[in-house]
Amino acid sequence: MSFPSLPHRTFCMIRHGQTTANRDFIVAGETDVLLSDLGREQASQLASLEWPHETVLYVSPKTRAQDTCRLAFPGRSFEIHQDLRERNWGEFEGKLVSELPSRHAEPRDGETWETLVERVHNAITECCARTSSSTPSRLPVFVCHAGVIRAVMGLVGIGADAPSAPNAKPLFFRWTGAGHEMVEQI
């Protein structure tokens, strides 16, 4: 599977705060679960961060991502993008994370890894283009899910087998002029 490179600009990805499913080690890709108390606290702590640039916010349609964004960026508007949603694990939704097959497996009634990567590529490309045309100096920030961030890691050459992104922690994909590198600050 080959895709064109992602836009040649820096952007930020934030995984939602811990959910009740994360806490209980349950698969909740398509399932709309709520933030745990810890997840709400994690998201609220993001509100105190000093951002190096003005931001424009893009968010998954899942409640956990929207609640994280509202707590992290109080009073700010954001755009929901359907393609920033987590992978649909089909038959594995609601099961223990330890029961998940390889991400390259094709779960019955679920979404393939290739389909996830394609829609994430399209979402990041579209949102970055929209940001560049309207406010090029602003930093696109995506509040989404571990699977979405893992897809981006694969697209920029870091590798899709890296550990899951931590909850409620900004990960910057800095454009170096030759490619993207993932850093915790820019």
C-alpha cells in the first residue's frame, strides 16, 4: 500500500483522554464511550499548555474526542471530521484488548487497516489544505484516537508498530523539509 506523502507542514495529534474502555482494557473503536474521571483530568490539564502557534482544531466525531477537545481548549470552536474516527474493529468491539488480532487482520464486520490508513491520509491532507488556504500560519491540531495516530506514524515512516500514543499528550509531526519527525514539542 502506497500513498502520496502527507502535506509538507507541521501538525499536531492528540489522543483523547483515558476512557472507561481504556481503563477496563476493552476494545471501543466504533463504540462511543465516555472519558473516565482520569481522562477528564488529563484533558483538562491540556488547557494550561502554552502553544507555540495559533491552532485550528479538527476533531473525531466520537464523544471522547470532542469532550477532550472541549476540556483542553475551553471556549474554542472546532471542526468535526468524520474520517478522524477510530477504526471499526467489527466482531472485536467490546472484547478485551488482549483478544485483538494483528492490525493487518480483517475483522469480520470491521474495517481493514488499509481502509483506515487511506481515510486518515485523506482527512489529514484535506484539513491541512483547508488550514493552509485560510490561515497558513496556524497549526492544525487533530484530537482523535490511538489508531488514527498509529496510521499517521505509518504514513510518515515512523512505523505503525510503535506503541500506542499516550492519552491526552500532544505529539507534533514536524516537517523538516525532507519528511516528518515526531516530537513532543516544537
